Amino acid sequence: MVEGQIAIEEYKTGNTEHTWDLQQIKSAHKVLTTFSYKKGQVTKGYANRTLYVNLNTGVISEKPVTDEMKKMFTGGRGFGLKLMWDSIKPTTRWDSPENELLITTGPLCGATEYAGSGKSLCLSVSPSTNIICDCNVGGFFGPYLKFAGFDALEIQGKAKQDVVVVIDGEKGTVTIETAPLEETNTHVLSDQLTHMFATENTDKSRQKVSVVSSGTAAEHSYWGCLNFSFYDIRRKVPRIKQAGRGGLGTVLRDKKIKALVVKVERFDGVSNHPADPITLANVGTKLHREIRNLDRYQCNMRAVGTGHLVEIMDAYDLLPTENYRFGSFPKASKIYSPKFYELFTKIIPDGCWHGCTMACAKTVDGYTVMTGPYKGEKVTVDGPEYETIGACSNMSIWDPLWILEFNFYCDTYGIDTISAGTATAFYMEMYEYGILNKERCDGLELCFGNADAALTLLHRIAQGDSGEFIKVAAKGARRVKDWIIQNGWGEKQLVEDAGMESKGLEFSEYVTKESLAMQGGYGLTLKGPQHDEAWLIFMDMVNNAIPTFQMKAEALHYFPMWRTWFGLNGLCKLPWNDVEPANNAESSEPSKVPEHVQNYVEYQNAMTGWNVTKEDLIAQSERCYNWQRAMNVWLGRGQRKDDWIPFRAMGPVTEMEYVSRKERYDKYLVEKLGKAQKDVDKMTVQEKLTILYEFRRNQYQKLSDAVYYRRGWTQNGIPTPQKMKQLGFSDKKMLKMLQDKIDDDEKKGLNVWGGIYGKGEQPPITEKRYWEKWK
């Protein structure tokens, strides 16, 4: 097929067609609660109210969005954190009835003039981490939620039976309805509900419906993801994007929610009613022109999506293979982006929200399923994204078709591809060492490269298999670590060092051994090791642009704050730095893409009528970031010990890893640690590993020291009341909670720096309670 040359009415996916009795399915619904509201107009990017739904009591109500709430929390993730703080308790866990599931928008969400403006933010207490997990996701639900009348959807309680929550922006009603006959798995359920709730039997009407769902595996796993639909009027199927991390789909199914549905009466490019629509359009047009002219020479996302990263990561020894033991592999070229380009349906545009010229949401239509309950059916597979391909390379799976199979079943079962792939790769390494075996794995031969076993594991999780390993494996790498250690299998240190999780969340798909800053970008995070806070590998490892601890700490302040900003406003990160102005390399700070930063200043001002500067954008994020860290402390985590990462993220764990990069590591011992070459030549590999192990662990502690100080936290990683006051917070409960924690840390001797400093070195500051002098 040639891009752009297939008429909409002529294109056929070739997918298996299903016929459902939608009238019968709908007639089985019982409306439990109905709430009517007066439809309003979005003004300057805000609907100015949020929607609260309690599944226990049936209460549905509105909450106002005040100017103070906008000032302190901006929108999106910030609104979600504020609503959670007001509604949950420090003892709340993922399956507590009072735990909340939130979907929020931001003031820029729903605009069609600027690429990447269709993102929703999802929050809940995570089953993986027991702290708040936030996820940024595309699809139509967030914009439609706003245009239906609400800046956020806040769900609390648990239903007694499967329900759907329907927000009807045409009628101005919200209903909770039983849903006994619909399917549960996403690719079927989203199609059923899209057709069922469309006002008319037309594609244009179906395009005004969006569904959030998960799947059967989310019911038995801590990896459950949320699938957000967007009806593709060309393919005539509802496609999906994922809020993947932390098990938010598990929370959805624990609450007995089969799906959330929103529909809108209408929307257009000015449905946000911006303060200055002309400036907004001008800023967007400039970016559209850059994407059109430059993307093909930079990342080529309009053709291959995020999969272009595979060949780059492989070239720089950063592609995770065999559970992050290696960063490249001889078979990697089999899964380079051109291999998937051959499979993608080449229809333009491919964005997950209107007006996104980045168009990175690629699909394979008419894919024939090879395994499981849908074997033989032809389906549309959304993706694969880089992270999914990397998850499969981590399991040493090098066949594009098997990657599509893994992608499809993770999506429809409601499973995060990152956590499933990273955890399974860990299980495979343990299998290779004999720590796990076929008997201990409930009959699965989980060796590297066994795609059939990896898929069978997914199917058995989705079926609710009662095998001991299946049940523990579905809860992730942290629980399997504990299970192995409790059974006395293998060496504890090896198990801890090789299982790639932090805070209970599995790592996303980059090898960080040679980038200390990126190690901090994974460990010194709010929700766990996800690359959406800071991606500093090239700045640090390739370009050596941030060589000192202070410079790394500055980067680990700025970039997490900057990336947080996208989640406050309902934006995708990709248009910021995955396409750059032609002269960006000549700018003063090319890593920050300053021209695009200025775009965002003008964009937010044009939407809201504010008069913010680029410094104000960082301040917006800093308030949210510190508030979330403080909430983690409130929930019992958010301390130095929680920010630790496994040694596999810092360096080689096994002799095989060291030997595979012997020249690199021997040179490191000489140049970085000052060892004589003749002494290094005499050492055994195990002796070299031990020296490297202690040195790099201490480097990470020193980095943590520098970052905590730069962020305005204590030595134990606690946001200080003084810092919170500087940011404008006066919440007495929050400030007292933090002070009590700091005082308790003082009694326990935890207000001390973690690094061991030698001659000529010193921690960031020598005063013990340095924050008490801040004003």
C-alpha cells in the first residue's frame, strides 16, 4: 500500500467480523443509579468541575474546580493528587474500598491545533508499589470527558457485580449500570460498547464514543493496564492506547468495573474555548510544519512509530536482552523498525487524537492470532511500541510475529507489556541457573527465547490458573524474588541483584549500567522505574554532558519537573524533543529544546489567559512533584531505602556479563578507580566484580545525596515543610505529617548522607538539619 492513497470507504482491515445481539446485551443492563447534570461550556481549557462516583453508595456528584486549585495543582495529575489527598487514608491500599481510580485532563487536553494534546492522566494506589501510580495515556476518553463537562473522573468504592459507568455528554447524565453479558477482554468489549452506545448506526457517531476497559488477566495479576479506545473511522474499529504501569487495570477490575464509557455531542478545534485562539493556532502550525518537514530525517515516527528506537538502542549497547544482561544481540536486526514497517497498515493519519501530525500510533491490521482463545481470528494489533519490542528482546524473542502475538494478548487481556516482559525475563534467567525449573514453574519451560512458554504464561494468568508459580508470577518480579528467597532457592544476593524492579515496579526497557544519571532517573522517582520522568542516557553516557554529581542532580531536578508538566496539562511528551527545530543543536541548551519550551509557554498562555514564563512551568511541576512525594511518605514509603535499585541496573552481576564487556570494565577499573593495569590483569573476574560492585553502589548513594539536596529534601529523601512552604503550600495536615516523619527519622539516625566520601570529597552540605535555615 502507498501512504495516503487509500480512500476511507475502500479500506478493509480483513479482520474477523463479529455479530452480536447488542439489543439483548443492552437489555440485560440494570440501571443502578442515574445522575443528571447541567451541561456547561469549557472555558479557557477548564470545565471547572470534577465528577465523583461512589460504587458502594451509588452517590454521584459534582465538585467545583476553584481558582486556588488551578493555581496550586494546574490540572491533570495535579488535580488527581489533590482529590486523592482529600479522599483516601495513609492506610489505603490498592484493594481498599476507599482507594480511588482517577482519570483527569489538563487545560491543554483536547486541543487539536497542537500535536500531542489528547492525553489523559490516570492515578490510583498501585498493587505493585502500594503508593500512587500515575500514567499518561492517549485515546479519546480524556478529551471527551472534558467536553462532556468534567476536568476529572474520581471513582471510589466497589460494585457488587460487573458494572459500566456511562457519562453521556449528549443528555447530561451519568449512570451506573450492571453489565452481565458483555465480554471482558478489551478488543471485543470496546467494540461492543462503542456500537451499543453510539447514538446512531454510523461511523461518525461511533467516533463520539470512547471506552476504558481492561481484561481477564487484570483480574489475576498486578500488571493490569487500562485500555483507552479511539474509534478509527478509516479502519472502522476501536483502537486502544494503554495506561500501562502499576496495575491500574487491576484496580478497575477489583472495583468490578467492566468499562467506563463517555460520549460527546460534538467537539471541534475550539471546544476548549481558548483565551487567544489565534496565537494558539499559530504556535501549533509552526510545530506541524516542523514535524512534516523534519521527522523523516530525525526519528521517522510518522512511518514507524516509536519502534525506530530499537536499532538505536542496539547500536549503543542499550537494548535490553536476556534480562538486561546485555545491551545488544546478534539477532536484534530481526526486530528493527523496517521489519515492522513491512507489517504496518500504511494509512495516514495514525494519531491517537485529532490533529496530531506526529501520527506515531501504528497498527497491523488483519493479523492472524496464533495461540490462545482467539487462535485463527484476524485482528487489529495496536503497535508494537518500542517498549513492547524491548520487553520481547529482553525475553530473547526475535520474531516480529511473536512480538505481535505478545502485544495483542497483553492488550486484550489488560496486561502491561513492560512489566510482563521484564518480569518474565527475570523468571527466565532464574530458570537458566536452575533456581527455577519446570516443576517449580508449574510445567512451563521458561528458558530464554521460548515465546510459546511466555504466551502460555499469559494465557494461564488470564484463565485464573491456580498453580503456585502462576499466581506468584502474576504479581511481579518483587513477589517472585520474595518467593524464591523464602523457599531457599539460589543465592539471595543474585536473586535481588538480577530481578529488575524498584518499589515493586518492573523497569522499562533500557540498559542503564553505564549511565549513573539514568540509574537515578529510574530509582529516584515517584512511582518507580519508568522512563517518563527523565531519560538522560545520551546526555550522560554518550555525550558526557553532565559529568559531576552536581550536574547530574541538576538534570535530575529539571527533567523530571519538565516532564511532569506534560502530565499536568494533558500533553504527550514526544512533540517536545522527538522532533527538534533544524537549528536546535546551535541553541544554548539543546537537550532542553528551548524553542519548543517557548512554544509551551505561549500555548498555555494562549489557552488559559495566564501570563506564565518558562520558570513558572517548572514551578507548576515542582508543586505537584513534591506533593506526590509527600503523599508517598504519608502512605509509608518515599524514603531513601525505597529509591534503591537492583545492581543489574548499576553494573554486571555475573561473571558472564563482565567477560562479555571485559575491555570496557577493565578500562573502567584503571581510569575511574585508579587501579594499575598490571594489578587488574592479575585479578580474577570475581575480584573485579566485587570492586566494581562496591564502587558503583557508593556512586549511586552519592548521586542520591546530591539529588535529595537539590530537590529540597532531607538526607532520607523526605520533602521538608520549609520546601513545601516555599512552593506555596499551607496545608497543616501535610506540613505536620512531614515534620513528624523528619523528627522520627532523626531519632532513628536516618538524617545522614548515604555516600561514603573519601579524601577531597564531601557531601552536598555538612550542616545536618540544613533545611531549618531555609525561608
